Amino acid sequence: MPTITLSVPEELKEEMDKSKFINWSAVAREAIRIKVSQLKILDSIAAKSKLTKKDAIEIGRKIKKSMHKRYRKEHSEVYWMDLIIDANVFISAIISFEGKTRDLLFKDDINLFAPEFLLKEFEKYREYIIKKSKLLEEDFNLALDLISSRIRFIPFSEFKRFITETKKICPDVDDVEYFALALKLGFPIWSEDKQLKKQNIVKIYSTTELLEKLNL
């Protein structure tokens, strides 16, 4: 297989080195593959068609979307992982914005969800957390914004009907909302609370277990 050399700014290389679990060569190959595929589509259409370049790009997108959808449907286990993140992991990521928890949070093939109330309740403890963590407020706010941007927050109205059922299985009454959301979406919960494992309905993953499962 031929090889090529890519140059990147020093600052970008330093950031890449912080996430060594990512195969950057594969990322580059995929970006190049997509671009080459788009150009091939444009060339073949433009040679004998009245379609514009804009039309050609749109067709290329539809082809890629259809292909990706098919592969994801047939091999979903290797494409992504959906998780509900709980408060202890959320806070840990903010006050220790480095390491494996951060790597998992920003892994492209992990989709994160949480009850909407998490952010609202978090605000009540903002000052306390900043004080305990000894972070500058601007650094804390930046970390919060970055992490929150990776999470889809679900309104209570969307999982309200699962609350009654959840009360029967949740080991801790304070985690009922997380379990209700898990039943609604059918996703595991990412938590460091070992007590939540005292049931067999909802799968609970610790950070260590996720790292092992994803071979990180």
C-alpha cells in the first residue's frame, strides 16, 4: 500500500497526542476516501449530464447516506454505542477534564443522553463544585459547555410514563429518572454507582468497564 506524509500544525499534533486511542491514520484515510469518492461522482456526471455541480454533490451525499445507513443497520454493534450518563460521571468529567473519562466523552462513536433536569439541578451546586475543584470559573464554564455539547438532554415529558415501572426496579430512589430514561430509550447507564447494579433490567457500565468493552 502506498504511503503519504501529512503535515499538521504543532498545536494540532499536541492535541492529537492527547487522544492516542484514536487511529489518526484511519481518520485521514477516511477523509481522503470520502473526498475522492465525491470527485469521482462529479466527474462521471459532468461528462455527459446537464446536472450542475451542486446536483452532483447532493447525489453523492444520498449515496453515502444510504450506504452508511445500511451498514449501521446490519453491523450496529461496531458503529456506535448509546449511553445515559449520570451525575457522578458528568461532574467527574468537569472537575478532571483529562484522562479516560474525557476520552470516552469525546469518542465519536459514543452517543450520550441524560435527563434534562441534570443541568438544572447542577446549577444549584455550581459554586460549591468550583470551590471544591479549585478551578477558575472561566475554566469551569468552558469545561461545562464542552461536555454539555456532547450530551442530548431529554425532557421529563418524554420518559414520564416509565416512572411507575422504574420505581419497582431501581435500587436507589434518587436514580429513578435515569432508569426511566433507560427504559424509554433502551440504553445502558454510565455510572460509577455500584449500587445501581443490584438489578438485572438495565445494564450499568462503569468507566473501567466501558474502556474494556471498547478495547481502549
